[in-house]
Amino acid sequence: MDEVDRATEVQERWLEARIRAARGIPAAASRRRDPELPGFVPDEPTADCCDGCGLLIPSERQVAMPGTRYCVECAAELERRTALDRWR
């Protein structure tokens, strides 16, 4: 992983944390889902949960976007914030 990839990953994590904070999701819940953070719980099923808010991704979205990591709301927020950051 090069420097640009690392910077992108850090920015994505920061945006995801902001989304979770805005939705009132505690940081401890996100640590359980992130294997690189202390508190990771490997047996916890997360494949169907949004990486942004932790809620279940609707099956319709999973069918339409196989492998998606975000619900519609979090994906839209992440895209909006990424687009805004590009113009700064």
C-alpha cells in the first residue's frame, strides 16, 4: 500500500466516523467491526451491515449492488463529502 492509498483509507475512515457520530452510533460499535482497531470481534457477522452506520443493508440493495459496504444513505453521504473535499 503506497502513501496515496494510505491517505485515501484514512480519509474514508474519518468520513465514516463522522457519519457514525452524526447518526449517534458509539465508537465502540465501530471498533467491533474494524479488524485494525482494538476491540475487533471476528465472530460478529458484519457482511450484511453497513460500514458507515452499522445497520443492516436492505436485501434489495445487496441484490442491486453485490458486495456493497454501505446502505444508500451512508453511500450518498460518503460520496457527497468526498466530492466536497475534492473542491477544497
